Amino acid sequence: KLILNLRDIFPQSAIDIGILKSASAVRVFRRMERDAYLRADSITVNSEKARQFLIEKKRVPDDKISVVWNYVDPEAYDGPIKTDFRESCGLKNKFVFLFSGILGSAQGLRFLISVAQKVKQNENIVFLLVGDGPEKVQLRSLVEESILFNVVFKDFVSAEDYPSLLKSANVCVLCVNSESKTSFVSGKFFDYLAAGKPVLGILNRGNDGFDLIREARCGMSVEAGDLGGSEKAVRAMCGMDRAELLAMGENGKKYAREHFAKKMTVHESVELHVATKEVENIPLAEEKIAPPVEHVAESKVAVRPMEIEPVETSVLAIKEPRESVFKKIGSVINSIVREIGLSVTKIEGPIIATEKKIVEDVKISSGWIRNLVFSVSML
């Protein structure tokens, strides 16, 4: 039996932010998406609103979809700070708003820079953007053109240093493109909670993270695209006393322990496998859940401090009459992956194979690409 673990709703996510515009490509990807949903015996998502999206917009039967939240280990963040990022980034005595992850269109970072522009007169506030991605060069140029000294860029850090990076910030930022209509909670949100940091969420109201921040009382939520509201939230959090910020962080950590503990979410995943007879007698400690799309499973990137093996996928032969079509699809997939800023560990050789050939050494960590490749192989 097949359990389809969705980490994004593709192609809708790419359509929303304007990356995928070709009507013919959209039709092909929609067919792949529909085929994947039909063939799956069960589908898992990491948020309730993502489940509702599939039921209402994609007409997937509600009893076919389960919510399995990302897991996180708060104890991994309990140790002392090993690397002083405030010192290395020249941010001593600054109030640091940290964003870590992929710097792409889906993350809405141009808007975050607009917020930085609004508060630039407050020399105490600094936005630290840690990561890499397709928009990094443009974002740097935008900061330089705007003559902003309150936005600092830093490359990805190692998994070992990631807890120290989060703990070095005053507030961690979770933001998305205001045009994004799908609701998957970014993996970094769970890391922020585990690190005990207050969270500023600049999100769409259709995103579960918007309500979770308020429910956990771990920070402030502002609707994506609301520049005035975002500016007020930044100023408000910067003006809070240390005790109030610490309380927000502790609230988030407590919420993570109660709702997103590793043992709890892995147990839900195991139960789902058993229910669909996919596997039997899986030891709980050995069960693994795929990483979120923003995380890349290599030592040079900001990821959760745990070991994740990249997935190796081989796609079976596709009949010759469709060869030219699928070659184009393979090209589109490659371009979208890099443009949208998803976490692809490695892609070598063609994604789509012709008769008597298979994909060579495709290693991926992005959930939707894995699902997409599977769908192509089944057409």
C-alpha cells in the first residue's frame, strides 16, 4: 500500500507565487497531482488547514487524509551557546530578528526588507538573514540600493551550530509570500519553539502557523502583506522587557513538548503505517519522518540537529511516444526546484527517463519533488 507524505501542495504553491505560468505545464502537473492522490491509500500532511485544502479544493476524501505534525526535540536546544554569532556578525548589543532557511520567492523576504526599511531609524534593530537560495543576490542588491544597515546576511551554518544560532537571536521570524494560498507550516517554526525563542509570524491567515503562535502565546502574528502591522509588531517586540520575551519563549517550548514531541508524532506515523498495513512491528526509535522542504540534509546548512539520509529515487522507463513531453517536464521541474527555493540535496542527470533507461543518481529531500517523480513514473 502507498502512504503519500505531502510537504507542499504542488503545483498550487508554484502557481500562487508566479513561478509556474505555462497553462500546458499546469495541466500536466495537475494530472500528476490528481494521479498521486488517487493512487495513494493514505495521505499525510503537517497541518489541519492543509488537510482542509485538499478536501475542499482537491476533493480528496476526508478519511484518506491524516495530520501528522513535524516533530522536534526541545532537549537538543538545552545546552549552552557554543558559537557566539552576535560576536562574529558584529551584532553585540543589538536586538536581533533572525530568519534562517532558504532565501527564495516563497519566503516573502522582499517584504521583510520593506519592514526593515520602515524601522531603520531605530539603530538597535537588526534583521539577520541566514541561508542561501535563488533570491539571495537580488535581496543583497535591494538592501544595498535602499542603503540599509540593519539587514545582515550570513551563509548557512552547520547542524551543530544551528541551536546556537537560534539562541543568539532575540526573536525568530517566520514569513511567507503574501500570494501563497496553501497551508503547510514551515519546519523552522518547530525549531524556533524548541529553542525557546519568541516568534514573529508574518503569515497568511490560511496558514496554521498564524493561529498556532497565538494559541501557544509564543509571539505575535501579522498577516502577510500588512506592512504597517508588521512594523508595529517589530517595534512592539523590540520594546518588550526581557521577562516578557523569556515568557513567550518558554510558552513556545512548553507547547512544543506537549504537541510536537518526537515520540508523539512518530507514534502517530507508525499507527498510520500499521492501519494501512504498509509495515509491521516497526520499532518506535527507528521510525523517521522526512525533513521539511526548507531544510537540506547536509552539514553546511541550517537544519535541525538530527541525522537525515537523502532519499535515492529511480524512475522506471516511460514509453517513447511521451518522451519529448516528459523531457520538457524534467526541465521545468529542475527550474522550478531552484526558483522556488526548495531543499534539493542533489540532482544529477535527467529526471525523466526514456525507454530502457532509468534516472541516474537522483538524491532529493523535497517531499513534493519525490511525489512528483513518483507520479511521472506511474503515468
